[in-house]
Amino acid sequence: MTSRRDIQWTSIVLQALIDAKQNPEKMITIQVATPESANAVEQAILALMADGNPEAWRISVELHTLN
């Protein structure tokens, strides 16, 4: 079952994909605060790559823990 958190991260990743398509010269970075969020975002990016979205290769994840 898909959680509300996963749906929110999916929305953020899809927006990053749109940004990457509109700005082909830029790297797009998604900043997250927890390892779990980083994993969810990375899985979504990997799925986009597997589906053949070349822009997904320009989306990265940065983990900024609060500790």
C-alpha cells in the first residue's frame, strides 16, 4: 500500500523531472532530512531511469540530517 509520504515524495520527484526537462543545462537537487526519505526519493528516481527518462539522470538527492 502506498503511504501519504510516498505520494508526496513522488510528487516532488515528478516536479524535479519537469524542471529537468525545462532546464536541460541544470542539475536538479532534492534535499531531504531523513535516510528513509532519501531512500524513497532515490527509488522513485531509479524507476524513472528504468522507464527511459534521460532527465532523471540529472536529478540528485542530498541528505541533510537534523542531528
